[in-house]
Amino acid sequence: MRTVIQNGLVINSSDELRADVLIEDDKVVALAVTGSELASSWTANADKVIDATGKYVLPGGVDAHTHMEMPFGGTVAADTFETGTRAAAWGGTTTIVDFAIQQKGSSLREGLDAWHAKAESQCAIDYAFHMIVSDVNDQSLKEMDTLVGEGVTSFKLFMAYPGVLYSDDGQILRAMQRAGDNGGLIMMHAENGIAIDVLAAQALERGQTDPKYHGVVRRELLESEATHRAIQLARVAGSPLYIVHLSASQALDEVAGARNMGLNVFAETCPQYLYLSTEDLAKPGFEGSKYVCSTPLRPMEHQAQLWKGLRTNDLSVVSTDHCPFCFNDQKVLGIGDFTKIPNGLPGVENRMDLLHQGVVDGHISRRRWVEIACATPARMFGLYGRKGVLAPGADADVVIYDPKAEQVLSAETHHMAVDYSCYEGKRITGKVETVLSRGRVLIEGNAYHGRKGDGAYVPRETCQYLT
Ligand SMILES: [Zn+2]
């Protein structure tokens, strides 16, 4: 099967070029200057020719932070691996890295096997796993080594959610030491959960039960304090560190300071922190629950700092933390008690578009868009070369993107299995037109042509910034 994508502007993180792309079966095999004799010779014996005149041709998006069908607070995230990965494809994302969870009292192996079973033959696009370590002990530390060998090369720890996913500083230090030895990357949910739980209980005692108090008690200082502490622990352990879903500018200052010292400290933010704020959390009635996630949304003035961080590379990845809960039967579990609102937002379908809007609005360049959404997440999590770049030898995960198309984001038209959109009514310039995953057409002509099970599990190398 030979496919040629012609006349488009190929955008990689490294450069932009007017080139045709030749795909054989599941791989990109060559790029050639559009209109050249070589490129013209390809179309003659191609099985399929896609005209990308006026369009961008991008490597498929890599979303390094999703939670499909994740159990949380007595309910389960609304997107399954089937619906969530299909929605991702609609939005131009062709690889996700989801989080397998170790339950307290059981092994990493049991957790990872459970997530493999959930995802197996369900996914529309390729997928990989990080491992959430919620019970650091002698056995789970040994298992970390095994998992690195199996392509699960990153481990998430929580300074939040005491009694559930929380690890104390000693456990964090031990896991970091292990990662320092086995090449794993420690990912940190950096919020001081012990202090947050005290403030939350005090708020409830005062009768402050509305969704907005979720943001009030999860203080910015408790994010920056935890970020600082995580960085110091990583220095002591001699391990690299990746801060997930950074939202407070004070936490960004901690990351920037560490990076200025030359430390292997990295951070991601998410579209919701770039576009939404505490004003959304404070919407009347129970509407604010739609915006409850952790770390929480911050006041509007943080957004400019986060965009700046994306330009300076103190923030190097944008992931979604996609973890949707329906408003009508899940978010309502927290009526009368904000601490019972399931934490998480839908977003896997909107990331590429919202970041392209950042290009349109002048926050970042086109190449930086591809870098933070495709190339860097691939490199950070050991997928680069296969994913995150359009080059000979790469998987033929390709997005043809119309930079001029207009669309309005809405729950009416999105493909995520959730009954609301955080961006209802928002106008966006730019839209995914065609999506290929390993050479197969998933999206074309505003229709879905894939099947569940098209997506394969992808074992990962270790972080490619450290080798
Ligand atoms: Zn998450």
C-alpha cells in the first residue's frame, strides 16, 4: 500500500518544508520537494493520493496524560479506551500515554495487567502506559526495574490525595532513587494534599460547599511548595523529574529556577490552564463543577505566565489530563460538598485545536505548536523517531490540518463520551481534516473510517532527553 500526501506544508518541530510525503504500508519512507521529478514519480504508482494544498501536514499528536475509564471517588471516568481514543483521533492525536494504577496493597504487575486488559483490542490509535505507584515498598521498587524493561518507563507519584494515591516524602525519595538507577522518569502530582485536606475540612465546616471552594482550598502556594519539595527530593536522589499539570505561576517559577541550575526538571501544562480560570469554577448554580480538576484552575493572570513558560521551554509539553465525568450523573455527586465532585475534565479531542488557536493568537509559533504537542511528549517518554516527527522511518501517523477552517467547540458535535464541553461555544480557527494512523486512514471527509482495535500497544524507551 503506497500513499502520497502532496502539496502540503510539512511542519516538524525542527523545520517547515513544502514537501510530498511517501508512505509505504505503515511507515513514512520519504519526503521530496513538491513538484520535483522524484515527487511526481511517486503519484504515478500510488494506491492513494491525498491532496493537501493549503493545508499543514503534521506528525500525529501525542497526548502523554490521559485517564480512560479511570476509577475515582466511587465512579469511573466516562470515556472508555474505545470512545476516548476515537475522540482523540478526531482531534488529531494518534498516540496516548495513559496511566495504569497500582492499588494500595497490590503489585505494580496487577495494576498494569488490569490496564492492559481494559485497553486490549479497544483502541483506535496507538497507546502506551505510565505506572502510578501508590504503594512504595520493597516489592514495588523491584517491580519498577522490571517495568522499565517492558517499556513502561515512567512512574507517577502523588503528593496529594492522602489515604488513596498519596506517597510520603520518604516513599517519594525511595522511588526517585530507584528511578535514578533504572533510567525511569518520575512524574509528580505536586500539591500538598495533607494541608489541602485540612483547608477543605475547615471550608466545609464554614458551610463553604460550592465548587469554587475546590479552587480556593487548593492554594497556589501549596502547589509551589510541593513543586519545590519534589525538586529538592529529586536532587537528593539524583533522579530526573517531570511535573504534571502545572497550573500556578509560582510553581512555574520553581521549575524555571531548577532548570536554570541545569537540573533535569521538566513540566507540562494543560489547555484548561491556558484558557479557563477560577471564573469558570465560580459559575452560578452547580455549573462550576464542570471545571473541577486538580491542580485547580487559577485566576486569569496565570495564563500569560504559562504561555510565556511554553515559549521559554520551562514548560515543554502540553497534555490534556483527559479524565471526563458527566455533569448529569457524576459531577452531581458533589452537590453540597465540593470535595465529593469527581476531579477531572474532558479534553483529549480539543488539545491540538486549542494549541493551534495559540498560534493564531500569537502566543507560539507553528513549529513550537508541533514541538509541545507532538515531538517533545514523544521524546520525553521514549517514543521519538517512531512518533512525534514526520521523517523516513517514522510511523505514518499523519494529520492534515486546515489552518483556515472555522469551528465552534460544543458537546453537540464532539466525540468524547461526556455530556458537556468546557469550551462550549468557543470559536476556533483551524480544524483537523484527515488523520492517518500507521498509514491507515482514520478520519477523512468528516467521517470516521477506523475500527476499535486498530491501535496497538507501544512499549517505550526511556526518556530521550537523558540519553
Ligand atoms: Zn492526571
